[in-house]
Amino acid sequence: GDSVTQMEGPVTLSEEAFLTINCTYTATGYPSLFWYVQYPGEGLQLLLKATKADDKGSNKGFEATYRKETTSFHLEKGSVQVSDSAVYFCALSEEIQGAQKLVFGQGTRLTINP
Amino acid sequence: EAGVTQFPSHSVIEKGQTVTLRCDPISGHDNLYWYRRVMGKEIKFLLHFVKESKQDESGMPNNRFLAERTGGTYSTLKVQPAELEDSGVYFCASSRWDLRTGELFFGEGSRLTVL
């Protein structure tokens, strides 16, 4: 089946630092790609998504570009804030015989220090 | 609009006991999913309901797990009897549309600890 691999954490940065969280995937079809974020004490929330190759998803200063040639969807932010501390999950949508589901990576815990 | 709610938030039981987790999806969302995250690893799919029907239960680990969604509203996930490896966080999610066009909304999760 399809799978997602993201860089292992935890990642600790200082405020205003540049962030990259790597994500690569394997898929037989043409999935949509997602980043979800889980803030402390909350459920997962959709951060951004891209539905086809070369699409760029963006939200709250975060960006990720769907790279089919490298099967990647790396998450980036130019200047992180303390409030960005959370667990980030890369995911793809898999469809088999009409049934859809999300396939997640293992998550990357990000801590931003002031 | 209320979000996806899950109950209990945390359950501690002994091996061999039974636990039932409940999920109330967002009103009007026909799609309901159960996922599980074990030991900080990836979030794994368990099953998918469309209304009251099981669309896909390929992720259910074994027959100790039983999911229901009577009437197509809330859903329950029962683990009977629980084993140590069942410990983890169980997430419920719901959506109105399919994943190509819609967003999946998650609950905060139910943490299960089996001793």
C-alpha cells in the first residue's frame, strides 16, 4: 500500500528560525497531499493541502509544494513562532476500489523556544 | 458548530477488560473514520463509515475490535478483551465530502492505556 515517511523529531528551533520538515511518499496512483497539525490538547487540524503535481499549499505562513518527480511534500516556514510548537503530520489520500482514507507519516514534534 | 467529540479522553484498564470509545461527528457529516496512533508512531487507519455502513474496515487489527454506527450518527469502538498492544490514542474524524474535495475534521482523541 501507499506510505508516507517524514523526518524524525523532535525538532527544536529558536523563534524566527527557518523551518523545514521533510516528507516523502510512495503511492501507486495520484494522491492528494496534506499537512495536519496537532497543537497541545487539541485534535488534528488541516494545515494545508495540494491536490496535483506542482501545486503549492499555504496557510499561516507555512508552505509545501507537491513534487511528483521527487515524491516529496516538504513543509517550510520562513520564521517560526513559539505558537507553532506542535506535532506535524504529513499525509496522503489513498483510494482503493472507491474507498478513500488518509495515510499518515509518524509525525514530527516541533518545539520553538523564545 | 460543535466539532468532533470523543469520550472518554483517557481510559486506563487492565488486560482482559472491555473498553468502549465513543465518537460524535460533526452534524451532517456522513463520513466517519477511526484511526489509531500507537507509541508515537504513525497514525493508522482502522475503518471508515459512510452513514451507518462500513465502507472500509481493512485496518481493523483483529476481531477483538468492533465498531458500530447505528443510525448513522455517533459511533462506538469496542475493544474486548483488551491487550497490552492496544494502548494508544484513538482518533475519530468526520467529513461531509470525499477526501478529494473536503477536509477531515478530527476529535482530540481517546487515550487508552492497557495495564
